Amino acid sequence: VPVIVLMLLVPEVSLFLAQQPLAASLVSIATAIPIILASLRYAMAPYIMAEKPDTGAWKAIEQSKAMMKTQKMNYVSLTLSFVGWLLLSSVLQMMLGSISFVVGMMAQLFLQTWITAYMNGALACFYLTIAQEDGMDKAFAELNKMLRQMGADMPEGFPAPPFPDREESGE
């Protein structure tokens, strides 16, 4: 927003950015980073309001900020894990689209509907996990228990993402 206002008020800035594509790209990236960080910080607000409808928007935002303080990378990892499925739906559309445009679009729409439902369910489970006190630690312990029942053990140092609570307590 500040860059857009500056471009509108100072025409030389617009001219400079139009002539320097690298500078324009850097400015775009620099303005996108705070927006991405804010969206991560506030990602749990809709889930908080859905779980507790009497919670006001500002209170939900504050709770979301507190919940996501140490969970941003876990959230990003979970969200990025769906990129492969989305790429698969696009590839499927291209392959089937060569046979028939309608068949390709229908296949992609079906797959994207399934992916969206799966992704929303996974993000809701993520919310339910981090909403609990020590939710990620409990989920990790449960995963480790299930792996041991199947005859596998977690490698030393797993999980790779840092858990600040665990580091402070010396576990």
C-alpha cells in the first residue's frame, strides 16, 4: 500500500519502476512479504470464530496470533504438501483435455473439489491440534506410538521443525 500511494503521489517513482523491471520485482516482493506473514499470523481466526461464534473478530485475531506464534512453518509445510495434488489435477486436465475439453474440465473440477475438501479437513485438524495445550507434542507422541506399533521407530532428532517448548524444558 505505501508503494502504491508513493507511485500515485510521485510520478518519478512510477517512471523509475517502469524502466527498471528488477527494481519493480524487488519492490513487489518486499511489499508481499508482510502480507504473507500477516496471513499466516491470522490463519486460525476463522476456525476460532467457527468454534466459538460469540468470539469477536479482534479477539479471534489476537488468539490466532498467539496460536500461530510458533506454528507458522508447520502451517506452511502442511499447506505446501497439497501443491503436488493441485499440479496433478492440472496435468490430468491437460491430458484429458487433449481428448475432450469437457472431459478434461470435469476431471479437474472433480479432483479439485476433492483436494479442497481434503485440504480444509487437514487445516481444521491442524487448528484442533494447536488449539490444545501441548497439542503438537501430544500429536508427535501419538505418531511415535503408532509407528512403534507398526514396527518402526522415529529417527533421532525427528521432527525436524523446532519445538520451542521442548527445547526449553530440555526434552
